[in-house]
Amino acid sequence: MAETKTKARDAGAEEQTSGAPARDTAWEEAQKPELSVEERLQGLEPEKLRRMMYDMLLGRRFEEKTAEAYALGKIGGFCHLYIGQEAVAIGAIHAQRPDDYVMTAYREHVHALQCGIDPGAVMAELYGKEAGTSRGKGGSMHMFSAEHNYLGGHGIVGGQIPLAIGVAWKIKYRKEDRVIQVYMGEAAVNQGAFHESLNMAALWKLPVLFLVENNRFGMGTAWERASSLYDISQKASAYAMPAAVADGMDVLDMYRVTKEAVERARAGEGPTLIEARTYRFVGHSMSDPVHGVYRTKEDVEAEKEKDPIRSFADLLAEADILSQEELEEMDAEVKRIAEEAGEFAENSADPEPESLYQDVYAEEDVNGRLYFDGRDR
């Protein structure tokens, strides 16, 4: 294993020098066990497996509808789509209970849906409408629903990680039978908040799962160019914390790895770092090209061959759990839901102007700030 990783790193170093970083596939593949179809299904009920497929399809069609609305100018601001990464959130969140917590970074629409938030409310938030999850104030990056134990998307890179530690401490302090998953991109792991949080979580044995959605690119910068250590999972060893690499293009591998970590956390055995190796089929955001700047069209098309939805559909068909006809019916249903979410958002009311000053931490004079508001100093 050590020899394999060394050779892969040496190859990557050579290609980095020439300007074309190489992905360390040898290390990635070594982490995923060879399992039979039966073993991959893990004894899960057919209904749960079909639900996983439904949830991934809903995430994909919702994001496609979001892209359409953004292109038409109905959604403003930043907008980061999850197309290609659906297996990560779906597999991981299926591995815990609805009363457990989820906290994410800003690529978060599918996480919000998976936590049970109504698609109409998610789309309305994207449209900036009063009926949105954050009353139209959060937009794409700041969904929130205490009712669904979804504690928000966060726009500051790595900013959500210490917040999740606070939630995990609350769980332990109150002796609750709950865990929290906190998601981040690979670029967040070089932030100081990441390291401080892992240290505290391990020291106090907090019930938290750190899920790194490693799609290889922090905006347009390849991970190989930004980090001296390619294998993110190894960072856990500095804090005596268990870690695992999961195939983020395989919903069942995500479920398998996350389920084990959830059970450890719930048993009081502390946190786990999970690196989910995945890939986004779209740009970093809606303003970012899919290819042509930091990756080629051929690169993207090659990764699409591992589409998590198609590969899972093939597996379920092989196991006689979901036929092609049933898949098409399921797809038609989620397309309808995505369309209805768009219509709901379109027809929802805009927030009233006075709501700008509601639900904020500081009182602001409506006439302005600083010395322009006419107040005596």
C-alpha cells in the first residue's frame, strides 16, 4: 500500500511540474472493497433502495430546474449546483435519522431537500421569496430549517465546522441520542478552523461526522496544486481520529461508510473524518464554465461515465429491484415536482420592505448608518 501511494504521488508530482496534475486513482481504488451485488446492497429493504434512487433523481431534476431559472434571470446572486455529487448527500443522510442534524457549506440545495424541506420552499428561497426557507433572505447559500434539523448552508469556507462542534457539544452536554453531519469542500481542510475543530471533537469525543466532499477542484484550482497531502483522510491521524475514504459516486458506498461512523458516534465513541471522492459535472457556480479553463471537455465527459444515478439504476435493475419502466415513472414524477416547485416560487410573494429589519442581530435606523442617520454622537 505504501509503495503504491508513493508511486502515485511521484507520478502526480511529475505531471504537476509539466502543468497537468494527475488524480491519484491508485489510492482511491485501494480504499473501496470488492463486494458482490448482495454485499453492496447491505441487506437494505427494496423500498429503502428505491427511495435512495428517488431522492437522487429529485436532486438532479431540481438542480436542472434551478439552472434553467437562473439562466432566465429568475434567480440572482451566487448559485452552486450539485449535479454529479448526489450520491454523497443521499447516501450519507440516509445513514442517519431525521432527528439527527445536518450542517453544510454553500453547495446545499440537495442536502436541504434530503432533510425533508419542501422543494417549493427551497426553490422559493432561491427566488428570494417570502415563502422560502429563510424568508428570501438567504438565497442559494443560506437555507435553514430548525424543524428539519437542517442547520444551514454557510458561505464562509470552513466557517460551518466550528459551529457544528458547538451543536455536537450541545448533544453530549444534554445527553441526547443524536449526531451531526457537517459537510465541507476539500478546500476547507486547509483552513485553521478545520484543524481546531477536529482537535476539539477528538479530545471531547463529540458525536460529529466531518464529511469532505472532495470534487477535486476548489473553484478552478486542482487539489493537487493546493495541498501538500493528497489523501485528505490521513489528516485525521494528527488527532487520533478514525477516518475513511468513500466512493462519492456510489450511493451505497457512501451509506456503508457513513452508517459505521454514525453508529460509532451514537455509541459515544467520538467523531470520524470521511473523505468522499466525487466529481461535479457542472462549474463551480453558475458563473463558472463547465470546462475549457481548468479542465477539458474530455475530462468531464469521462467522469460522466461514472454518473452515480445511472450506475445505481443499473445495480437495482441487476438485482430485480427497479425496472427501467419504474425508473422512468419515478423520473417523470420528480420532474413534475421540480416544475411545480418552480411555479410555486414564481407565484410566491416578495418579502415586504419592512422585513429587511426583522430577524437581525442589530437594530438599524431606517434613515441610514453612521453619521448619515441624523443621530447625535
